Amino acid sequence: MRRTIPLLIASLTGFAMIAAFFVKPAQPLTQLVEKWFTILSAVAFLTAGTSLLLHHLKKIAAQHAGWGYSAVTLIAFLVTVGVGLLKVGVPISPQFPNHPWAGSYQEEGSAFWWLYVYVMLPITSTLFSLLAFYVASAAFRAFRAKNTEAMLLLATAFLILLGRQAGEASGDTWTLWGTVQTVLGVSSGTVKDVIMQAGQRAIMIGIALGVAATSLRILLGLDRSYLGAD
Amino acid sequence: MYVRPIAGLKVIDEAVGRSTEMGRPMLFIPGIMDLDQIETVAGLTVMSQIAKKAAEYDTPLEVPTARVLVMSAAREMCQAAALAAGRPETYDSDRINYITDDQFGYVAHVVGWMVREKPAACFFLGKFFAESLILAETGQSVGAIQVGGTAEAAQLPFFVAACDYALIGEELFAASAYLSGEPQQLGTVQGQDWGKFLAIGLIVIGCLLATAVSLTSDETLAAVLHALKDQILSTGGGE
């Protein structure tokens, strides 16, 4: 019973969504189900907050390795929730000047806004910028010419790299350098638009078929592992 | 029923065995999106098979999640896997946690954990974006055996470059059926292959038709090509 009812709900909703895609009068059903999912996700935030608090409190209490990070996480979490809920530093709304809490918590100048712009954004940008170093180290390993396939990959990468540079630089097509630029530009364009595009489309067709097969397995109840134990 | 072998899945036993021998945990990342994404569901179903093997060998499996609904589903699945393995005592809900919805906040946690705990095996199966390479490269740097898989075409090259095995697109969706070994589920994998044959056939017919139309300007052939291209394959509006 514990798996049957959720399975029935999943199957009925899934098939209803498929029907709604093809039958125009049933299309508002899609929006309705999307609303249900949004409501469920919103309720799930309470579970998320509780889970986060419990997990980090346990780590701090047991003084597990890295418990200091948990303390920082908890402080950051509580401060952010606090300044957001209490609308700390929120500018007075011009519409309701007599109500100091009427402004939006995200308004420029509020403590929440300050935390986002001066703490969250720089940290996120720093982490994202690390990607450049990871790309370099991955490329170094991937492009080592250790076998025929790796050599082909290296040659293609080199061609694309040069082709991109040739495309950026403006040159006289009648000189030797201009001809080389044109050839490089055309070659790299062909690799990207023909060979790569064909490969990507093949992968996309495979993915579409895979999505259809997986969806059917789930909707027909062949794969019930996502429902847990009976 | 013959189903072509998928190298990335054959290595799961090896990865669990390696982790057990080394006495180190395993890491499973089901992507950073919610349960409404089919890739997340596909990743989780593979996780349940890995969790079963992990329970058999009593090897810890860490599953940090970026969505709380994914955490709830993962906990249920790991508990069921431990029960199915006959080792319910190995299930530890503290190893399956919600971290944060924020992409790079999640990455910071996972990368920090990887550097501190040095997992022997890492599985990245689900929907990934820019974080794919950061996670996979960190796993590589700590010497973990890695399996990555996603249907995000832009992230696949990163997994191919940084992971030992990559499940490319459709293989991620075939994985759970392949691992289950059940004939009904394996049938859908064969269905995928037949679908590909159909797609290949349609491409060949389309190419031949388009060539014939451009050479002969035959109106009947042009109408057939139009029906195939603009009505059957179009997403609407005859474009």
C-alpha cells in the first residue's frame, strides 16, 4: 500500500500530462500540476531548513572533522534568515511611509541585499572563476597525445583554437597569411557545424529515446526503486 | 535477452570493492536539480543499485543533495536498498543530507568534503551544469575512481575528460534498467535501440528524398518530403 498509492498518483499524473500535451482542452492541467509542485517545493523548504540545522548541530555536538565549517554555515544561515524575516535595514517604502516594514526585504540598502551583493556574489564569482583552472588541468590531461584517438582530439582542438583566432583577426585574403586564415576559419567552421553538430544531434536523439523509455518504465510501474521500500 | 554492455556500469562492482578494501567512503551526486527532472530520477535509480552493493559490503555511501525532495527520495531508496541487501543496520540517514539549493554553495561543500574525506569512488549521475568539471577534477585530484553521466550535452566533454568512465546521454537512462537485470526493464533498453534504428532509417530516407527532389523537382516526392520534414518531425507551425 505504501508504494501502490504513490505509484498510482505518479502514473495517473504522468499520463495526464502526456494527454495534456496532445489534447488542447486539457492543457490547463499542466499549469495546475506545476502549481502543486511549486507548493510542495515551498513546504519542502521547511524540511530543508530543519535538515540543515539538525545535520550541522549534530556535527558540532560530536565535534566531527570540519565542525568549524558547520558552525560558520549555521551562523550564516541564521543571520540571513533573521535579517530577511525581520527586514533589517529595509528602506521606507514611498507608498507606505508610516509603516517602516512595508519595503521589500530585497530592496537596495537592506541588510539582506547587502549580504547578497557583498558576501554571496563575490563568493559565487570566486568559485565560478576557479573553473578556468579546472578547465586547464582537464585539458592538459585530455589532450596528451598518448594514442591515435587522443592525437586526433589534440589536432582537432588545435584546429578549432587556431580557427577561432583566425576568425577574430582581420587579414588581407590575397596574402599567404590571409589564405591561411581563411582555410583555418573554414576548416574549424566545418568541424563545428558539420562533424560536431552531427555528433551532438545523434546524442540528442539517443537522449530523447532514453527519456521516453525511462518515463515509460516509471509511469508503468516497471521501475519502482524511487518509491523506497514497502 | 542480449543487451550491449555499458563499461561505466560494469565498473560499479570494482568501485565498491575498491572503497571497501581502502576503507574509504563513496560519494554519489544525483545532480543539482529537483525530482521534476528525469535525469535526477534516472541518477537516483542507479544510486539505489549502488547503495545495495554498498550495504552488502558495509561501505559508507555519502549522498549530499541540492534539493530537499531529492534528499527525501534518496533516503527512502538507500533504506530500501539496505533492507534488500539484508543489512538494514548499515543504513545511516546522516550520510544523505540536504546542503543548499545554491549551485556554488553546494559545490563548495562537496569539494571540501572530497578533499577532507578522500572518497575512493565518486559517481556523478544526474543533471549537471558548470559544477560538473569542478566536482570531477577534485575527484580526480584525490585519486578516486569516477563514473560520470548526464544528458546535458554541454557537460559531457567535461565528464569524458575528467572521469574514468562516462555514461553518455542515453546510457544514463539505460543504466537503471541494465543494473536491475529484470527482463521487462531490459526490454525498454532494447526499445531504445530499435528507436535508434528507426531514427537512422528516417534520416537515410530523408536524405535520399531531399537529394531526389533537388535532382528531379518531382512534385510527389516534394510532397512526401514536406510531410516528413514539416509535419511529422516539426514541433508545430510547419516550420
